[in-house]
Amino acid sequence: MRDFPRTYLDQLSICLTALIRQKKAARAYGSANFKRQISAQYHRVIHQLKPSLGKKDYNHAVQEARERLRNPDGYLDFWHLLHSPTYAQ
């Protein structure tokens, strides 16, 4: 994270976006077991992220993940982030 903080936060935001999307889909369409699995995964990731990031970075990543769900065309996708020349330094 120290070497490439923006890359880390971008990838973190994308992971949070995927988890939030799964959680919403499980809530709407999933079985009870699937809902529990996704909810447990979401809470486990959040529980690990809160202490490792500062409050400001954590809140920024969550806010960006929510914005990414509302406006997916306004953000780069994960594949592009991995192979972008600006992040491959």
C-alpha cells in the first residue's frame, strides 16, 4: 500500500463494489443460506479493513464503491486497472 496507495484504494473500492452488489443480489434473489454466506463474507472483509485503513481512507473507499454502483460507466473496470500503464509502474 505504501508504494502505490491510489492503486490499492482503487482495487479496494472495486472489491467493496463487488461485495455490496453480491449482498444486494443475495438479499433480493438468494436463498437463506446464500444470504448468510454473502453477509458473513461482507462483514469479515469490513472487519479486516476498518483497522488496517485509516477512517478517512476506509470511508472514501466505501463511498467510492457506492458511487461505482450508482454510476458504473464513470469508473474504470478492474481489468483496466490491472493493465493500465499508469498503475503498472
